[in-house]
Amino acid sequence: MKKIDKTAFIYLLGTSLSYGLFIVIQKMGLNAGLEPLSFIFSRSIIIVPISLLLFSSRLKQIKLTKKSDIRNLLIIGIVSAIAILGTVIGQKFTTAINAGFLIRLTPLFVIPFAYLLLKKKYPRESILSMFLILIGTLILTTNAQLIVPQLGDLLIIFAAVAVAFQNVFAKSIMKNVNRDIVILFRLCASGILLIIFIPFLLSGQILDALWNGLNFVIITAFLYLVSVFSQYRAIDLVGPFITTSFFLIGSLFSAFFAYILLGEALTLIQWIGAVGIIVGGYLLAKVGD
């Protein structure tokens, strides 16, 4: 079994912490009246050039990359863009509770994709630990409320499947391609596609978030960059299953930051869910995959 060393733990903590804060800052922007698609469009405008700048030293390696690997890198970017759009559009046709939990089903879908693409089988102890984290996340994000199926749920689940595939596929191509190149394509290819297609989905107000919520756009862009960078470094070190399972812990950080920044206190039942997440994370760290 692959255990989590100190370096991997730092990346796992980094992606969970940054994404947890990302969710809260994004919610603050949406509460301030920013249009969701404009928010993503404006953020992508910032993310693409910054990514190219941060990974400029790796750009020369792209010329040495095989065409088949370039194709695979583009697939990651395309799937990422589809997942982002599926999540945003799906949220319009479902409740916040449903969307908040269903997108976190990703680790479940990682298991079959890992078997198909990586020929990887995970031990029962790891899967049980993941389920404990998932149950804790369910309680924390829904406050143990009944999830009533909505039309948009299918899009959210589809997005979770896309994220699972994207993470497993990324691990599979890291055998031949430097992980920083994978991160670069993940950020840039998806960002460029979003910049191209969002204007067709949003008539007018395309730059509304950039003009009226620049602070939210900049902060979420930075947190998104940190989250993706840490996530893919973790995928390279410990694989997609542990990474996506630990990613669920981001809901715990979101709850903490929501309390600090929005004054949203947890109920007793939500605290029980939080304990489940912590215990499950500890067990998974001990067991590995």
C-alpha cells in the first residue's frame, strides 16, 4: 500500500485548504450579485496568462512532447471545462445542498476509472475510510437534510464523473509527461475553452464580474491556481483515489471559513459529520491505498 509521506500530505492539505476557502470566497462573490458564468469567464482571463507565466520554463518541453501525449493533455483540458460548466449549469436547476454534496461523489467514480485506466484495485480499508469521509461530508454539507432529486442533479453527477476521469487520466499520462506540463494544460486548455464558449451561453454582462467584483475574481483565481497545482502534485505522488478522498476534507475547511467570514455556525449534527471527516481522513492517511 502506498502511504502518505510529509510532502504528499502538504500537497493534500494545500488543495483541501485552498479549495475550501475558494468555495467560501466564491459564495461571497455570488452573494454580492456576481453572475456565475461571468465570474468563471473573468477568472479564466486571469488564470490563463498567469499559468503561462508560472510554467514558462516548461513551455520548451511541449515541443518535445509526442502528438499522442498532446492529444491526451488536451483531453484533460476539455473534460475539465465540461466539468466546470456542468457544475455551474446544474446548480441553476437544483438546490445548493444537492449540488454541494453530489459534486463530492468524485472518489466513488475514481474507483472504476482507476481499474480501467491504471489497472489499480484499492484495498477494502481504504474504501471504507473514504466512505466514512463521504458520510461525514454528507452530514456536514446537508445538515442531515433529505436530498430531494432535482433536474440539475444529473448534470452535477456528470460533472463529478468528469472530474474523476480527469484525475485518473492525468495520473495515467504522468508516466510519460512531466506533471507540470499536465498542470499547465489542465489550467490553460480548460481556461481557453471557457473563454471561448461562455460568451455563447451568456448574452451581455460577460465582464460583469471583472468590473464589479475584481477583488473576488483575483482572490478566487489565486486560490484555484493553488488548489489545482497542489491537487496534481498530490495525484502524482499518491494517486487519484487518496487525492480525491482528501479533497472532501475541503468541505470541513469551507465550514470553518464560512464561520469566520460569513458567520455561519455549525449545528450539532454538522459537528458529528465533521468528526467523521477527521476520523476518516486519519484512517486513510494511516492505511494509504
